[in-house]
Amino acid sequence: MKIRAHAESHVVELNDGSCWQIFPGDLAATLSWKPETDLHLEPSGDRISSHVLVNAADRSRIRVIAAGEAWPDGEVKKALKGG
């Protein structure tokens, strides 16, 4: 999949029409994304995100949830603190 829009740093819209919120701790990894960046959506097995976006070029994995959903507060704080 390709990026249709990434106007807000924390939300990405893919060319299939789906919109995803990017985990706050993973935002820096998205700075190099371009419209031609090839991404793959995969289910996530962790408690923070429902899915991950995998950059096909470097295999980096970005945690995401569907746009409009809420992050689990306790888990986000723990992850951002490195716990």
C-alpha cells in the first residue's frame, strides 16, 4: 500500500482508504516516509496497538490503531517510559 495523505504527523491515510493513528513513540520513524513508500499492514500481537505498518524498504515497524480509536492510557505511558 502507498500513502494517500500524511498531513497530520500522527495520522496516515493509505491508498485503500483506511486511516491509522501512529503511536506517539513511533512518530520519528515516519519522518522519512514519502508518498511512494511501500507499507504493509499487519495485525499486532501487543497490548498497545491493533496493527503495525511495516515499511517494505527497511522493515521498520510502526504501531498503529484505527483513526478515531483511543490508545490504552496505562499501556502508552508505560511504553513511552520504556517499561
